[in-house]
Amino acid sequence: MEILVCVKRVPDTAENEFELNSAGSDLDRDDLVYSVNEWDNYAVEEAIQIVDNAGGSVTVVTVGDDESEEVLRREVTMGANNGVLLSDAFEEGSDGKGIAAILKAEVEKGKYDLILTGATRPMRGRRWAVCWQPCWIIRMRRW
């Protein structure tokens, strides 16, 4: 079974004191500590368990800059077979639909039997919808 898991690099809420930037419009991100989204991490753990029982491989994908590579390295250390970093000029400042389009292009390159994501939660710019949008764009059926 070939499994793709979408993960995201997020600020670690346990390790950071959040402050607004000088414009007061966003978080000051200069000194933040980052980690993998906790719910995405659960999806990777589940994928690894499925592959341990049924065979196959786990590929972890993230959309972001070069600093997002640390998330992939962590997931490969946990047991994922492959990590894919999608760095695209289009990604910077993209909304959920733009990120979903980038993920869709990666999904269409592979032959995945199962695609897992973490749970949705509201985020800046409605990016919470990213985990469902690739399915809508590809027109996958929901069971």
C-alpha cells in the first residue's frame, strides 16, 4: 500500500511566547521554534502502522521553504520511507486553494492508495481547508 501523508511546519505553542510584529498585523516569526503539526504527526504514525501491517511505503509531503525540511527529516526518522519538500515561489503568501493546487500536482505524480492529513483547524487566511481541497480539485470520491 502506497500512502501519502501531508504535513505542515507550525510554531510550537509549548516553546514560544507569541508577540505581534511591529505593524501589529501578524506574529513576529523571527525567533519562533517550529515543529510538525501535532495532528499531522498522528497521521504519519497511523500510516507507519498501516504499512507495518500491510506492507508498502509512506511518503511525507510538505509545502514550504527550505526550513520545512526539518519536519520531513523528523518524519523519516519516525519511519516514513520518503520525504518530499515542495518549495515553490507560488507558495509564499498563497491561500489554502493555492497550497491545495501545489499538493494536487504532487498527488497526481504518484500512485497512492491512501492520502492522510491531520485534523482541520481554523488558521490565518482560511488555510484550514487545505487538507480537503486537493480532494475537491482532483474530484476524489468520499466514502
